[in-house]
Amino acid sequence: MNQPLPLVEQLRNLVQLQEIDLKIDSLKKNKNSLPASLKSIDDSLMKVKGSLNTKKNRLSEIEKIHKQTQAALDLNQDRLSRSNAKLEAVQNSQEFQAASKEIEQLKKLNVTLEDQSKKSVLDIEGVSKEIGVLEQETQKLQNERDAQSQVLSGQDSRFSMDIETLVSERTQFASQVESRILSQYDRIRGARNGLGIVPSLGGRCKGCNMIVPPQLYNEVQRGSTLHSCPSCHRILFVPSSAASG
């Protein structure tokens, strides 16, 4: 900008610039908040996956116990068969009693092992059903997350495009403001919740609502010199409608 525009026009451009900046701020905030929308689903998914892993580990333990029980049962059945064969070959009452006692013990152990085997089968069935339910829930949550992620990706793209458009528009207005004024505006905006320039109406600053000294207010109305609020330090201007009124 070779020849600076009159201050009044620069302030108008600065007001337009601030409107754009506030829109950009809002879009960036919304854009940055998008990942948080997935957090609830991610938390649920992590919880369900944790339960699923626990159940799978439990199933693995039960299956291991079941295999061990079956092996013990097979071994006991073999011992029982050999004991029955030995019973048929006994030659006296002592051998008969010893063989009978051994067979009785093996039969009792057989019943215990069979009960354990049946219980482990039921446990396997029960835990397997629970795993099936958790797998379905995991898939459902994963599908929800994928769908939500796709939606958010589209929203993220739209936010980015809107921000890019506004940044381009901002450049046009910024080029019509002196660098020293623009730097002051940017500095104040960064320190004052995004507001670097505010109207002064009825002798008050609309940024902090504090009274502006009458002499200063008159100078702001004339618009020939750049002035800031003594309280919040935001750049002051009087809207053309209020100034003409």
C-alpha cells in the first residue's frame, strides 16, 4: 500500500477484518473439537475390547483345564480297564479285595473327572456365548466409529475450505490497513479474547463497558487519530451511523 488510506477507512477495514477473524476462530475451534466427538465411542470400544480379551483369556484357561481333565480321564479309563482285567485273573481273596478296592477308587475318580469335564464343557459354552455377544458389540461400535469418522472427515474438509476462503478474504482487508495498526490490532486481539477493535458508544467502550473520558471520546468520534480504551486497551471507533447521529 503506497499511500495509506484515511484512518476512518482503515478502521472500517479493521472492523471487517475482525469479523472475519472471529469467524476463523470459531471454525478453528469447531475443527479442533472434531476428534473429541470420537472419544466417547473410543472409550466404549476400548472397554468392550478389554472385556473381550479377558473373556478370551478365560476361555483359553478353561479349554486348557478341559484338555487336562480329558487326558486324566482317558488315563484313568485305561487304568480301570487294566484293573478289571487283573480282577479276572486273581487267584485268592486277598488279591480279589485289593483289585476290587483299586477298581472302586478308580471308579470314584472317574466320576469326579467326568463331572469336571462336564462342568468345563458348560463353562466353555457359557464363556463362548459371552465372547460372541462382546464380538458383536465390538463390531457394532467399530462400525459406528468408522461411520462417525467418515462424517467428521467430511466436516473437517469443509471447515478447512471455509477457513482457507476466509483467510484469503482476510488478506484483502489486511492489505488496506497500515502494518503498525495491524500489528497493534493483532497484539490486542491475542490478549483480549479475539477482540482487537470495539465500538465506543454513548461515551462507553463496548469491549469492557468502562466510561471513556469525554475528550478522548470526542477525538475517537473525529476519527483522525488512532485511540485505545484506557481500561482494556482495545482500539476504539465510533460507527458511522452513531457519528452522523
